[in-house]
Amino acid sequence: MSKWKPVRKAVFPVAGLGTRFLPATKVMPKEMLPLVDRPLIQHAFEEAREAGIEEFIFVTGRHKNMLEEHFDFQPELEDTLKSRGKFDMLEAIKSSEISENQLFLTRQTRPLGLGHAIWCAHKLVGDEPFAILLPDDVVLADTPCLKQMVDSYNETGGNLVSVMDVPREQTASYGILDTGKENGNLIEVKGLVEKPKPEDAPSTLSVIGRYILQPEVFTHLSKFETGAGGEIQLTDAMAKLIGSQPFHGYRYEGQRYDCGSRLGFIEANIAYSLKDKEIGDDVRQILQKYGSSQS
Ligand code: G1P
């Protein structure tokens, strides 16, 4: 039997403000912005569920109550849909329900950084490995990104971060790997740096918002050391695990969209709607119309 425990829990840091989408996010959490027909947080939740995750931990904050409401049961709505024979819609809202023994909430009361947000979940995670999904990062893939990672983790154990290549001028937006040996989709991680300047970046391989980590990361997070941007960085705590536990980058198959930016969000909506059985063909026609227009 493997010495590594299976991944059963996932943490979703959702306390962020979403200033890049103001005024849309003045009242509504940015994670509720819809990607075609479901909010970003639901895409992340479904990805985790498809990867076999059993417990969903939201690290929320002020003005984020709508997120837990979204995943609650809505008996009146369900009765209305049933009585009107709208069974497809009923199915759709059922897919956004999380039962009481599966959804756990904690709060990050101050915006001290991603590392701090993850630390806020330490009691709920306990002494077992866990996944992290950043709902801003959406990955369109035949096999959901986290499922690919869990399959790989079940072979190798240790810690895994999903990675992609970025243009060198963008390294200051990501956690960047100092890379070792490559073996298929796995890349040995020798070091990790948060948001280095292009000239200082050890590579152009960057971390995207999917992680599988061992609980020992909390020991490092609990020191509350600040790093890049004066924030408590997850990357810095992860870097301290290197050497004492296996640590790999995982080159996932799929296309990642940065839904924390307006352009990335719009592109994601185009990509996902083109895949939609009902509206995909019409969207293609619309794109052709605008692609050929000059204004
Ligand atoms: C966070 C992480 C960074 C990672 C990125 C992926 O940065 O700190 O290491 O590469 O997510 O999206 P943020 O985008 O929150 O600034």
C-alpha cells in the first residue's frame, strides 16, 4: 500500500475582492460571474467532484454569502420546476447542490494573501493531503485538470502543482518553477519563486491554480512569513517542502483561461460556448460575423 493518503478534500479560496470586474462585482462575488451557464465557482466545484473529491472547503469572507446559497437546496424552485415539467432545468440545479456533510466553510477575515487563505482551512483539512482550486483559473480539458492530477498523484504521491509555459515577460504574474528532470507529464521541482521579474525567473514554467499538497505545508504557512507583494504566499510555503517530500510540476492537458482578467474571462466564455451542444453552432456563426467585420 502507498504511504501517501488519497486526496479527499479540496480547498477553494474565495475571499478575494474581484476589483478587476467592478462594478459587476460591487455586490456580487467574482466567483459568481457566469461562464456560459454556471458560475465560475461551480465549474471549479464540478471539476473537483469529477476528480473524486468528497469534501469541499470554501475559504470565504465578507459579502460572499451568495456562494454558499448557490450550493444549497432550493425546495421551492425544485417544486416549481417539477410541476412545470422542466426536468432538464431541475437536473441543472441539482448539479449545483452540495449536501450538508460535504460543504465546509471558514473565513479569511483579512486579505493577507493566498498562503494565509489556505492556512485558514488547516483545521478543516487536518492531517491529510488536499487539493486547492483557484476558481479564477478555468481549464477546458477532455479529462478535468484535477482528475489528471489525482491520477498522477495516485502513482507518485507527494506534492503536485499544475504547470504551463508562459512568455518570459509574464513571469511576474505567476509562481515559477526551478526545474529538474522531466518524465512524461511530470517535472521535478527544485525550487519555486513567486512572481519573479523576467530577468530573475529560473524558467518560464508557471504554476496555475490547481495544487495537490501534503498537510506539512501548514507548518510553514503557520509562520505567517510575508513574501512577494508583502503577502503570505503559498508558493513560499510550498518551496520549503522541496527536499523533504517529492514535489512535481504536472504538465496538464487542456487549455487554461485566466478568468480573473476581463480578456481571459471573455475568451473562456467563447471557448466554452463553442463547446455547448445547444448554442455552439450559433456562437460559431456569430464569431464569423464579427471576425469579418471591420468595426
Ligand atoms: C496565484 C499564485 C501564483 C499562481 C497563480 C495562478 O497568484 O500566487 O503562484 O501562479 O495564482 O493563477 P494570483 O493570480 O492570485 O496573483
